Amino acid sequence: MELAKRRGFIWPASELYGGVRGFIDFGPLGATLKRNIEEKWRKWFILRHQDFIVEIETPVIMPSRVFEASGHLEHFTDYIVECTECHRMFRADHLIEEQAGISGVEGLSADDLTSLIVKKGVKCPECGGKLGEVRAFNLLFKTTIGPYGENVGFARPEAAQGMFLAFKRVYEVMRNKLPLGIAPIGRVLRNEISPRQG
């Protein structure tokens, strides 16, 4: 990270105010590198097959109905556990893997993860305190659309939603021809439990 910062590729976003882990700014070299990668991607996947592959860009914020229909509101979750003493929260499966040395616990239920934490004596990595019950944590960023708060939206966690929603329109624009490939581009946002350093 230090080399990337010194050379102007990336650095922590909002660094002047302490920053937030997992949020980065692309510096001059980083922005150029990102643009070059996008252009190579575009040439390789789209321009070589432009008779049937098209690029689209859809909004980052979408209405909650989209994520209800896709199952993201109910199932796009990771399991977290809170320390009963310092109240820090951690991804439960990662703690079990790190402290108990048990791999392959990602698919277990909240109850099974809680049992493993108790059985294996997994403690808070920050203060050594006791951990509480494991619970689901939704990874979607929630917001309101408009001034009244009744129209709830979420930031898309992957680019696929927009592509699927736009399929009929793109199919019509492409003169109802198959095969048809849609290449979505743009940003996605996930409310990670343990954001990467940045």
C-alpha cells in the first residue's frame, strides 16, 4: 500500500479526515491504469464481437423491489458476531477459521457458528472478551430516493442486476436477435463486515 501511495496509484479516500477502511481514491497513475484496463476489456470482449455483444452502464442505486425480487434483501448476508465487552463486530466464519483452525465453515447456520465459537473457545481478537450470538448482517448499502424517505433504494452489490433488468430493452434495440451478450460496466458497493485495508 505504501508503494502504491508514493507512486500515485491509490491511497485511502478521505485521508484528511482519517479515512475509512476499504475506501480508496485512484491517483493519477491509478486512474490511468484503471482506464487502460477498461479499454483492454472493451476491445477484447466487446469490440471483437460487436455484432452480438454490447456494453451498457446502469445506475448504482436501484429501488428495493429489484433486490426483493432477486433475493438479495433476504439472502445477501454474512454472519457477524459481537464482542460482549468492547462491542466490536467480526465476521463469524473468519474468526472461527483463524482462531480454531477449522476451514469450510462459511456455509454453516448462525446457530452452528455460535456453537463452534463456544465449543472452541473463540474470543474477541481485540480485547479477548466473550463473543455473543451469531446473527446475519445484510451487505447492501441502504438509502432513500427523494426527499420523503418512503422510496427506499439500495446500492447494487454486483453489476448483473442492471443487465438483467435491461435485457428486454437491449434485445429490442438489437433488433430481437440472438445470440446476445451484454457487458455491464460500472461501480458496485458492498457493506463488508471486514473491509480491506485502504
